[in-house]
Amino acid sequence: MSATSHTECSASTSVGGAMFEIGSFKPSPNLEKLMLTLASVLRERAGDIIVRGFTDSRAYKGNSFDNWQLSTARAHSSLKLLV
């Protein structure tokens, strides 16, 4: 994992595999491990945390989700791992 601090935010990037399977909001085992580690570090710090969900640029229209809904579900899944 690498982290970059900016004036308004910090961005972290995971390495070592996909964070989610294509079309899924279920976190991969690598992401679960990463988020639990990140949560333990963030508990030590004051301030607000913003979690944003993203998808790739491929058009996605599943039975339950479009890209916007999928990115929202991914953000919620990640947030659950942090708290």
C-alpha cells in the first residue's frame, strides 16, 4: 500500500490484486486485510474520513446495479471494514 497526502485529502492505493471482482461490491481478501490495517492506523488520528467508491470505465449494467450504484456499494463495503 502506498499513501499520498495532499492539502485537502490523502489517497491510498492498494497493490497486489483487484480490490473487487468485476461487477461485485464484495471486497477481496486483499482489500479486507488492507482496510483492517488502515483502520487500526486511522483510529490513532483525529479528523474526518471520506470514502469514495470507483468503478472502471467499462459500461456496466447488471441485474441490480449500474456503475454509479456499484461504486456506491463498493464505498459502503469499504466503510464497513473501517468502522
